[in-house]
Amino acid sequence: MKTRSDALHEIKSRTFDVCVIGAGATGAGCALDAQLRGLRTALIDAGDFASGSSSASTKLAHGGVRYLQQAFAEFDFGQLKVVRQALQERILMLENAPHLAHAREFVVPCFSRFHVLYYGLGLKLYDWFAGKATLGASRFLSRKQALQFPLHRDHLAGAVTYLDGQFDDTRYGITLVKTFADVGGEVANYLKVVAFENGNDEKLSSAIVEDCLSNHSLKVRARVFVNATGPYSDDLRLLARPNVASRLVLSKGVHILLPLDDGTRSAMLIPKTEDGRVIFAIPWLGRLLVGTTDQEVARDQEMLVSREEAEYLLRHLNRYTARTYRVEEIVSAFAGVRPLVRSKHAHETKNLIREHEVEVDNGSGLISILGGKWTTYRAMAEDTINVVQDVLGVGLQATSTRHHRLAGAQGYTPDQWKLLASKYGLAETAARHLSEKFGGEAFAVLAIIDENPELKLPLVSGASPIRAEVVYCARREMAVTIEDVLARRIGLQFFSWKLAMEAAPVVAQLVARETGWTEQQKQQAIHEYVSKIERSLEAIGLRRD
């Protein structure tokens, strides 16, 4: 990727065929698709790349077992379309970024013979829907076999296991943006659209954009604008045409992270909570990720995990696990907003499915991609760019994103970490971390060590990331804040709030060298980052040690 200053120069000096607003999963997917079809494309975001809903998922590339269950329980067979499409897209996610996505075994505990049969048959149907895109067949387990997993023993009748996809959502989002830049797209973060201008035909012709880092404004010119801002989609629709009706229902989902017991490899699906929801407990990057909830919220509400929400998740987790987890064991947590398309039939957010819709505003010409889910981001982008080409009046060109490998996939192998460890003298944990986060580009990260051998040092004792990663992210991935680095690019914030706060001064020092921060700016950045983590700790009822 270019430096941010070089990218800004290009963005404000050119006229694009398409400007995609919102650099989350769907926006980055739209930009990549458009650029690969030969459309000159710009991608901008008011925050960092993948910093909203796209970084707050349950880390699953899946069809949606819950939607399949609801389809038959509520005779809403339209949901089957969502499941089938997601299962087809799931395999593409795994193939196009093998360093970031892989198959994971899930176990469904059953406490009656009826549930063994019920969930077993349901998951066989899930297998059937996947067809040739299957990751493997589900299977029945006897009580004796089920007890090989760390499950609650009382009244356990057996279990069912199945395979689904798991991925690193934040890195996948960053990687989509990098892939777009690699094929010639122009992209920059922290650019907020504050107004639109219309041409002689009353269609949008340019966007007035505020640079959130410098407080300067610039103009982005394009023939078509795509609104891919997720929870902010209604705001942008109103900016393009006042008084337009709201289309979204916003749902808050929370997740907590716990220590991962040695030897725990399988994930668990808790099939039914006291209020009819589904919860997952998944090994993820060295932690046990537990979530999620569905609660309708206002968009401007700060996304913090409350003590009540954490206790809700633990209460249901502890009914199924051999050991009891406590709030005090939580090492990190996060919450995000899912943008669901408003439906006439579903009245609770837990019943809204992740269908998407491409809307064209006939007055302004704004194209909005609404709703959807992470797993179907590529299909959503394909549908959106089909509409873009129609609006532009160019011949429809088929997408090439189905089998377009993402940055870092080239040259990657599952045992690449061994070469990193031996060639650069890295600890196994550091080598695995680099391989999982950067794939084949890990060698470019480690090449930075030649400038300064101290960059091979860990960011902080007890953590896998090394200092060279920070420099790479600042130079090659437009990381401009401490959170950009620790949350979205290397993931330490999700592994441990405590370690992230300890690492903040080191990250600030390294970013300052790359960006030219003054001492005052550096101290302000540390203060703002640590204060945000402290608010998260306070909300969940934990104290900073």
C-alpha cells in the first residue's frame, strides 16, 4: 500500500468511476470487485479499515445453523437461501486466504436422546446444503465419546459434531483493503464524508470529505458513489437525500475472551439459551471466545460489554462445560453493532436474518448495500458492482473475485512458521503469530529487522507480537493510532487488555518514529488508548491490576 499522504494526493486529484464509502468487509469487497472489473475505484472510511462491525464478529465463516433451525421451526423457508449462499461463500473465504481462515470442529452437547436425534438430523441437512462446498461430514457421538470433550457430565446423553469455518475478521478486512490497493485501487482511512455535491443531472458528482487527522477538507469526484457504511448507512442516505426513510435495525452483539485450557481444540455450540438464542465458545488465537448476544440499540451508544452481558454469557457457558468460568477470568471483551435490514415480519433482532439488499436512490443515484453478514461479503459486493455497472451504462463484466487470492496467500503454507523460526531465530509462538497474521508477507515484516535488530524484540513480555510488526503496519498498512496496531493489525488487544496497555508506550514510540509525532502527541495517544481500555474494564466490573 502507498503511504497515506501519497494516497490522499491521488484521491483528491483524480476523477473515479466508483467511490466506495466504508472500508469494512463489504466496502473493501466492493472496491476490490470494481477495480478488478476495470473500474477506476477509490475506497475511503471515516475511521480505520474494518474498525466497526467487521471487527466485532464471532469470527465464523459459516452458513448459519441458527437460520436453518428457524427456517423449519417458523416455516420461513426464505432463510434457506441465506444458508445455502453463505455455505457456498464459506469455502471461497477459506481458499482465498488460507492463512486467515480454516475449518474448525464444533461439538453440540445433547442432554436427551431426542436432542441427539434432533440436532444430528439438522446438521446432516446442513451438510447436504453445503454440497460440494462441504468441509466434512457431521457425526453422532455416544456419551462415552462426548466425554472426550470438556463437557458437563450430568445428564449428558451424547453429542453431535460438525465442521464450519473460522477466520480472523480484522486481519481479513485489512487484507481485503491491501489486495485492493495491490491491484491499483486508491484507498485511505480517516476520511469522513460530510456533504455531497450534485451535477447538472442532480446525481451525486462529488463528496466533500474531512480528513479526521489534519482537519482539512478535500473533494472526491466520482461517477457513482457506493454506500457501504454498515450501521451508518442511513446517515449517508440522509446526507444524499434528506427525509429518506430509515432502513436499518441495529443489533448489539457482545463477546468475551477467557483463558484457553491446554488441549482444547474443538469449539462448542450452545444450541439454546433461556431466551432462545445460540451461543458459541470457540478457541481463537490462544483464547476462548464466547458470544454473542442480540439486543436492539441506538447507533450512537458506546459499544462496551456490561457486567450483566458478561454474566449472561458465562451463565449459559457454565451449564455446558466441565469447569466453571468466572467474570474475573475475562481477559478481554468487545462489542459491535450489526446492521440488519428492517423487516415487516420479524419483531426481534434475534429473528432477523442476514439478508442483504442493494438499493439505488433514484434521486441522488447513491447505491447502498444494506444488511448481510461477513461470510457473504463477496457475494454482496458482486451484486453491488453488477448494479454499479448497470448505472454506469457499461457492459456487464463477470466478477473475478470468486477465486482471487488475497494478499499474503501467495507462497503461504501451514508449516511456514517453521521456516520463519529457523531463519530469523524466532520463538515458536512469535513465528506462528506472524504466519497467521501476515501469511506470505511475514518475510517482508521480518526484513525490517535488518534496519534495527531491536525490532525482533517482543512488544511486551508474555505476548507473541514483535516490534517489527508495528513498523510494518505503520509503513505498509496505514496504521496511524495505537488501537489501529493493537486491535486490528496484530490483535494483542483481543488477547489481553492488560498486555495491550503495557504495550501501548512501545507502540507509541515506534509509530512516532514513522509518523513524526511530537512528544505531546505521543503521550496524548497513550492516554487516550489506555483510557478507552479502562472504560471497558469498568463497564464489565473489573479492575486494572
